[in-house]
Amino acid sequence: MSATDLSPGELRLLLAVERTGSFTAAAGDRGLTQSAVSHAVRVCERKIGAVLFERGRSGARVTKAGHRVLVHARQILRQLDLLVAEARGAAAGTLTGPLRIAAFRSAAAHLLPVALDRLTAEHPGLSPKVLIVPELGRGTAGEVADGRADVAIATLAEDSPPPSGLVAGELLREPYLLVHPAGHREPRGFPLIDWAENCSSYTRAWWARQDWLPEATVDVADDGVVLSMVAQGIGMAILPKLSLMTTPPSVTVTPLGDNGPTRRIVYVATHATAQSLAVRQLVTELRAAAKPHTMA
């Protein structure tokens, strides 16, 4: 036996064990007995030649080998779904089925609605599913790499390649801007407010060169909270343009000049899903939605 003998049903069973955390729960999920699930997992492990789950009183915990298998399982099953959906769509002249999108908050709030409105108006059988993921650690691209999303809207440094095994294409490049409470002659004297996602090295390098920019004294959850705190007069902040689509009247926005930092926003997909019609159509609509926000 070899791993090539694994069936889609076996892959779905392995994912059910991961999702539920135990063989017993997976049995209920799949309509099987616990012994049938245990036997099926052992068969899969023999085919692959590695232990996929550590068994214990607390349930089934995925091993390192199991994690890699489950990543490929999600991607393989998604490709099978796309095979059917795109074949039927080609025959009927339609585009149907789920489209799984991972996006960080400001992109989901200001780019996706316009793009998805156009996309679903043209293809009403398409069912977008949006997952909001902070751009921390592996961020939105990690959801694609793990097979949980078909495409991600992510940030990527100027000369950085996409994560291994993925492809990326630029959607827009936007400026960072100084935001501060309105009506103050010396806005740069305010404390600096920052947020966890605003930690990319390509903006931090610019920050480090600014003598007038103090160390952040307030750290908050996201850019929306930053803007709200600036509006309350608590401090100033450096925010990307996309985060400033709805700016309160109590906030003043000031450009940082031609040498100010920028944020590069890209789409990320696997080589296979990047070729799917749904992802290609979404990218087209995202680029159209991004044009008003793109730097000249």
C-alpha cells in the first residue's frame, strides 16, 4: 500500500478527527463507530508510513506528520471540489460553488464588499465565505497555505517573495498617513498609539529614522481602535490609507511626504487555486475596487 491509495473518504475522515479532537467525536460526525474510525486511521497511517495522531485520554492530537498530511488533504479535497464546480460551470456557462477568502479587517471592510458585489451580481451561484484573520504571524497567507482558504488578501514587503508554495500578485500600494486630534498646532507632541498588526519591517525601518516619532506608549487591538482613540484626543498615530476611509471630524489626516512609508497589499493563492476561474474573477474585481485607493 502507498499514500496514493488514499481515498477522498479517508482524507475527510482524517480531517474530521482533527476537527473534533477525538476518534469518538469523529465517529459521530461521520456516522461511524469509534472502532471503525480507529481502524480507518490505522490503515491511513500504514499507507502513509507515519503516525498522524497521538492517542490519549484527552483525545487525538495531530502530530507533525499529521499536520502536513492534513494540509495536503484540504488542498486535494478542494481541488476535487473545483474540478466538479468548474466542469459543471463550463458546461452551463455559470460560475458556482463556495469561494473561501481570508482577509485582514480593513481589506475586508473596504475592498471586499465592492468586489464581491460585482462578482456575485455577475455570478449569483457563487457563494463567497470570508474569514477575517489578523495579519500577525502567518496571517491570511497561512490560511491559504494550510488549505483553509482559496485566496487571501495579505500584506507583503517590497522585495519579499510569497510564502513557499504560494503565488502572489499586487492589488494596491497605499501610503501611511499621520492622524492626530484636530485643532492642535503641535500634533507631533501627542503620545503615539500603535496596534499589533502594524509591525512590518518595511514600515518600521521608516519609523526608526524619524527623530520626531516617539516610542509607542499605547498599544491596542486593531487600527479601528487606534482611530477611535485619536478621535478622543488620546494621541496620534501612523495609519495606512485604507484604515481611514471613515475619518471622524475630530481627526486631522496629514500626508507624510514623498518618502513616507507605504503598504503593499497583495492576493495570495496556491499555484492550483490561482488558476481557478473564481479566484481569477475575484482578483479582477479586487483590482478594480482598489483603484481609488492606489497611490498615483
